[in-house]
Amino acid sequence: MNKKNFGLKLAILLLNIFVVSSGATAATIPLMIKSFSNVNPTLVELTMTVSSLGIIVFTPISNILADKIGIKSTIVLGLFIIFLSGIVPALSNNFGLIFTSRIGIGIGTGLLASYSQSLIISLFSGKEQQQLLGWSSVVQGLGMFLMTFLLVCC
């Protein structure tokens, strides 16, 4: 990877980790079913897919929001929402709050999803663009692996 704009490239590639983060909790479903034995297991399993609702709704909204507040602010807002929603399950044993936080992760992911690839396409060209698009796929896979591993092991 070219050292020119290394920080920018790294930041754009790291967005890919957050784009796949909502799926990383799949490995925790059996533990959640045990922990929330009073909650219907189907509802617990729904925590895995409910974040998709936020992604579906907020991906197109991210472009409208970026026109109003800018791309950088939209990305920061998305990361902030993911951060807040991501720490809720660590701090709470309330299933309703955890379920809602999963929707929040979807909202934050939806705000980022448009930009993890489009920034590469708009800011880089030629071989550099192709390399970064390839690296973005690597970072997504690695991010999914690491997040799943950390959730199960920690």
C-alpha cells in the first residue's frame, strides 16, 4: 500500500470493520438464550437480524444526511451510534434495552455502509483504487472474524 495518504486509506478501510459488525453477534445467541431464559428464544434469535432493519432504513437516509451535515459528520455520527449501541449489552441485563441497541447498531451501520466503498471509488483511481477495494474485502472478513472471536472468547 502506497504511503501517500496512509492515514486516510487506513481510516476508510477500518470503516469496513464497522459495516460487518452487526453480524458478529451470531455466535453469542446460545449464550443469550441461556441468560434470558424468560424470553422467547425466537425473540432472542431476532436480535441477530433486527439490526438489518436499521441498515435498510438508514443507508438511503445517509446520503440525504450527508448533503445536510457532510460526509465526515455522517460517518462520525454513525460511528458514535455504533459505539453507544455496542456498549449497552455490556452494561445492561435488560433484554428490551439490548434488543433496542441492536437496532441502534443497524442505524449506525446504515449511516456508514454507503461510504466504506464509495470513498475509495471517489478518492482513488487506477491500480490504487483496485488495491484498496481488494483490501476492503480483506478488512471486512478479518473484522467479522475478530469481532466474533472476541465476543465468544471474552
